[in-house]
Amino acid sequence: MVRLCKCDSGLPVSKTDEYIAYALALLDIADQATSAVQKGRLLTVAEGWLDLVERLQKRRSSPTDCSDEHALITAKLGDKHADA
């Protein structure tokens, strides 16, 4: 698939908008599918893109919690970076 880098304004497209565009494109293609198997596969992939949109939106709406930092980050930086 071609990556949607910019919209008409010349600004980068958000991941959410990009994923929605992919899902919509797949729905258009599924509409033209000649077999139920092809249509089902395309709709499954479109649904996957929309699931990613939902996950991104949930991640953005939840507060950032640094208490679950990766063990390698804590080992490298120790507790010093928590005071910053």
C-alpha cells in the first residue's frame, strides 16, 4: 500500500487518518470483489485497520503512566530520570 504522507494542506497525515483511509480503500475494493472469499478477506483486513484506529484512540485518551517503564530503561538510567 502507498503511504499517505500529506494531505491537501501539505501537513503530515495522522496515523489515525492514514489507517482510516486504508480501511475505506479496502471497503471500496471489497465492493468490487468477484467472490465471497475475496470480499471476506478484504473486509477482515479493513476491520484490522479500524481496530488499530481504536487502539490508537484509546492510547491517546489514557494518561501516561511511567511506573511501567521497561526494565532496560530503569537499569540504564536508574531512578535519576524520575526526579527530572
